[in-house]
Amino acid sequence: SAVISQKPSRDICQRGTSLTIQCQVDSQVTMMFWYRQQPGQSLTLIATANQGSEATYESGFVIDKFPISRPNLTFSTLTVSNMSPEDSSIYLCSVEKGTGTPFTGELFFGEGSRLTVL
Amino acid sequence: SQQGEEDPQALSIQEGENATMNCSYKTSINNLQWYRQNSGRGLVHLILIRSNEREKHSGRLRVTLDTSKKSSSLLITASRAADTASYFCATDGPSGSRLTFGEGTQLTVNP
């Protein structure tokens, strides 16, 4: 199993500011994923954080809005830039249980970071 | 767009009853998974069923998969108040692409 710590757990932010969410895993993992969960909704994949290269973004998400860092195999950050009320969501970091590519395993999730943008 | 659609959206039952949740998907898959999310928490993996499997059990959980109908069901037997949570199905794609989550079923088990 993997233990995932996310910080902050929640925050209230002002419109136009940026916030960086940190995700720390207790073991080295190949694949790290960032999801967004809007209130009462399901999860939408934002991007896959790749160690040593740029993140791979899903349709509808861009690097300028959601820059991601992955400096090593246990840590990643997601920044939500120039926030608006529409960015109010839970942001979840996850890692796969299996190893290798392509992805075939289950995911472990952090507890999430609940952002409210005023 | 979301691959998985779940029904019902919400389900309220009494403790001791069984709860059944359904998931439908659109494209071929390698596997289908079910996750639970307690309010305000992250998701917890429950069970994975591969495309060549038809049924799988884990404790009080039973999952079925019908690839011809592109559907799956999650049965929780002898439910408990602690089972109250949202339940999501998740599918990968034929090339082993990242998971796509369904809309979820909010289960409430009343003591």
C-alpha cells in the first residue's frame, strides 16, 4: 500500500490568487495523477505527473492554469493559478498500486485538498 | 466525457439490507474497479474485476461484470451504517489508459 499526504487539506482563497497543493508519498511510485472533484460531482483527471518530464494534461486542462511539478518519485505539486470561484473543488492526488506502463492497477488517493475561491 | 454512468444516483436503505449499485460504460475495457468515498475524504479502492471475469467477491462485496452489456453491479450484503458513502465505478481503456470515473451513487444506510 501507499500512504499519501496532501497539504493543505483545505483553504479559502481570493479570486485572482494562486495556490500550490503538495502531495507526498511514502514510497517511490512511477505514476502520479491529479484529479479534480467539483462539489457533488465525480472525479475528472487533470493530468499525469511524470518524473523528469512535463506533465501530461487531459483535454480541457492546460499547463498555464494548472502547472505541475514532479521533482522526484515521491513528491508532486499542483498549482491552481489565477483562481476564480469556478475553481472551487476538491483536488486529489493519487498514485497507482501496480508498477510499469501502461497503467493496469488500482489507485491510492490522498485525502484531498478542498479549495474555496471567493 | 465520463465513460461510466451509475444508477441509482442515491440509495437509502436500512441496516441489514442489501444495496445494489449499477455502472454502465461505453467503450471496451481491460478492467473495472469500484471505489468508496466517505464524506470529505479521499477514495478507497474496493475491488477490481478484469474483463475476462464475470463475478468477484470480497467480504460483503460482490461485483459482477457483463461485457456484452457493458455494465457492472456492486452488491453490498448485510449493510451497516458505516457503509454510508459515495461509491464510484472506474474503467480504463483498451490500451490501459488512465481511469475514468462514473458519476457515483450516494448510499445512505440508516441504523
